[in-house]
Amino acid sequence: MTPGTGNPVVAVVGPTAAGKSDLGVALALALGGEVVNADSMQLYRGMDVGTAKLAVEERRGVEHHLLDVWDVTETASVAEYQRMARDVVDRLRARDIVPVAVGGSGLYVRALLDDLAFPGTDPDVRARLEAELVDVGPGEMHRRLAAVDPAAAAAILPSNGRRVVRALEVVEITGQPFTATLPSVRDVYPSVQLGLDVPRPELDARIDLRVVRMWDAGLVDEVARLADAGLREGRTASRALGYAQVLRFLDGEWSEEQALEETQRATRRFARRQDTWFRRDDRVIWLAYDADDLTARALTAIHRTAGATDPVA
């Protein structure tokens, strides 16, 4: 990119197992950039195998920011991520370094790139709603949300008790629908968003293979170590794909085979939701994940969209 002109943020997005991390590294190398993590679970220390976190050697010398930030006992906060990520991006752009945001956590990507403000929280209201969640279950809480904010209820799965509670909390403390706080499309930074397009049958196959490889790479041992470090007490980390299923195996609820199969199934469902999220955003430029010249196509899209005249490095 052209020094001194305010480099855009390049975002590599799309469903899990599409190859985002590798493309992010390739683009950072080509553009003289650094990677900014936008995967909510890769923010957790020790959650390496199950999140497909690149090993140091796989990063090919590219600096990666916002990996291994939180302990597994901490609850994820999009507002805190936004603060940290924008601080990193501002520092990189001030040094004429291209930030390359990589991740499939749609709300985190939007929190970084868009004019999105987060309502505060009320500890008393949150504690009361979480107690009610335990008493009546997520289904009943979701029905309550549907009565006060139908649009939010339509966007949040009935099984996602944490998000249902958050939506109800926002409604109660602001008097406004939770949907009024959802991301806008007003850019905070100039950006180029690249999505990796994987046909669904191929994506399902890639996910199933990835889960098997995670098991072979020691996911069960990783979860056991993290359990000793308090994983079960972590409201966010304990529900992560793979980790939640392995915990049920370690607790004797499921066989190991069942835990593996349930991880595959849940990840396939999650990937569909990711794909739907990003395809709603018409700013995303979709590229075939398996193109032989994927990096070159991505660079062309970046320069064209950013209006750059520099030759592709």
C-alpha cells in the first residue's frame, strides 16, 4: 500500500475451516502488514488446538496481535475486544503498517470496523437474569425476549442463553430493543473485506476432517489441562466448539466418539450461521477458497477497492 495515505484495514472473513488464517499471513507478507485476530476464541490462552490457532512457525514471521489475551475463566466482552483491537489498528496505521484482521466471529469484525457502540451493563440486572436462566432454562427466556423484542429473538438461537440474557438486559436497562444496538454499516476505518467462498458440501467435509485432526493433535488433553485451570467456570470458553463437547466426555456424559461427532455436527451448524452473517454484508468481496492464485486475486481486490496504484508486491 502507499505509505502515508492511511492504509485501509484488510479483513479476511468467512466460515470456519475456509483457510482464513493462511490467507491472512500471505496478505500480511505481501503488504508489509501485521495480523489482528478477530476470532473470539483465539483470544483465550491455552485454547490452541481446538481453535486452530496458528503455531508460531506457521505465522511465517508475521506479527500477530490479540492472541492469548484472556484466561479461560474470563467472560468474553465484545466491547473490550473493540477497545483493544482499535488501539492495535490505530498504532499500526500510524506506522504505515497494513492491519490484516482475520477471523470468523462476525460481531467482533463489525465491532472493529463499524460505528458500533455497546450499551453498558448492570451487574444486578445481569445476575438476576442469569439466575432466572438457571431456573427456567433458555427456551423460556427466549420466549420472554420474543415478547419484548421479536427481531432480537429471531436473530438469537433459543439455545444461546448467554446472548438471550444479554438482549434482555439491554432492553431492561435502556428501554430500547436490543436490535437497536446491533451493528451499523458506517465505517470507522477504510476497509477491504475479503470472504472465502467454500461450497457447502466441501466445507462440511473440511470441517469433519479438521475436527478429526484436532482430536489427533491432542484436543482432549488440551481440554483436560484447561479444566484444571478453571475452564468449567468460564462462561464463554467452556461453551466453545469442541471444548464443551470434550468436557461432556471427560465428565462421563458422552463417549469420546459421541463427543467427536457432536463437535463435527455443531461446527457445521456454526459455519452455516457464519456464512449467513457475512453474506448479508454487501461490502464483502467473495473469493474462491481453492483458487490457485488466491493471494494474487486477493491483492488485486484490495488494490482495486482501496484505489491504490502501487504494483502488487
